[in-house]
Amino acid sequence: MAQGKSCIVGRAEEIAAGERKLVTVDGKQIGIFHVDGRFYAFLNYCPHSGGALCEGPLTGTTLPADDFQFVYGRAGQVLRCAWHGWEFDIATGEFLLDPQIRARRYPVAVNAAGEIVLQI
């Protein structure tokens, strides 16, 4: 990803584990997610139909299984679009059914002062 400008969008303690915060930077709505001690940032726009991706649940999904079993896994690691349910890997932005399709991600980190720094 190309490096752009850095901006502080909040403090790490403002977003509890498993939660999100929506921010607007340069006219773009971006979701900041706190998952397993790491932070992820996505444009609030689903590549499928322009839906509110970051307003959907952070959940798990069904996994491949034998013998017609229903197996649920990856709890808290899948971002599901609020409009049509498309599922994206929170760590990579990949659409689970076709990794060639990706949600727009932004680099994000927490600095020594505990501030969330977004690269846009």
C-alpha cells in the first residue's frame, strides 16, 4: 500500500476487544477494528454493491466439513457486510469465497502514547 498521510483517529482504549469505531477522514468513512490485540482499518464500502461493510457483524463462518456437518469457526475473524452478508477476512481483507476480491484496507497502528494512527 502506498504511504499517504498519517492521522490520529483516537486512543486504543476507546475500542474494546471485538469492537469497532467508525471515523471520517478526508471524506471517507473508515472502520477501525480491535481484534485479538491488533487493530485493522477498512473503508466502509463493500466491493460487492457499495454496502456499509464496517457496520456489519464481526463474526465467524462455516468451515468445510465431511458428512454434511455444520461446523462454525473463525469466531471474531470475519467481517460480514451489513447489506448482503459478503464475508471478508479481518486480517487480509480477502473475500472468503474468492480471494481475488478484497475490501479496501488501510495501515493502522498504535503508537507509544496509545494513539491509533491511520495511514490514508
